[in-house]
Amino acid sequence: MGDGITVLDSMVFVDNEETGVWGIYYTVFLDDAQKQELKQKKDELVALNLKFVKNSPIFIRQKEAGVNFVFVYNDAVTKKKIMECKYTEKDYK
């Protein structure tokens, strides 16, 4: 996300489920008003991330294997999770 407030920290595959989980972790630099706006627009972010998973060529093999995806957004100051979006094969197929 080239928005100036979101930084991709890591992408990690965790093989702790039948199909595994591809985790995408972000740090976000938001003030209190922006955090509130993010919570209000959660549905938009959920849809945007799902579209990314569905259309991204970098996830072709993961989707073929039925991997689950999770997007985690952590606050830059408190380091606490602000939001999490999870998708299963049922969501992206």
C-alpha cells in the first residue's frame, strides 16, 4: 500500500493447519481519528484485501494449495493489533 501510513513488515507462511496460513503483517501509523475511520471502513478493507488475494499472481500456488490468508494491521506506537482480515479457500475461489 503506497499510502504513506502503512508499512509491510513481513509475509510469513505458518504450517500449523491442514493447508497452512499465509500471514501478511503491516504496521500502520495512525492518529486516533484515523484509527476510528479505519474501524468504520473495515468492510472496505476486507473487500480490498480479498480482491488482492483473488487477483494477485504472486499467490497462484498458495491458492491452488488452498492456503488460508490473514492480513494483520498493528499500531506503530502501541504495537497492538488494530485489525485482522482472514480468508479461506472458500472466500477466494
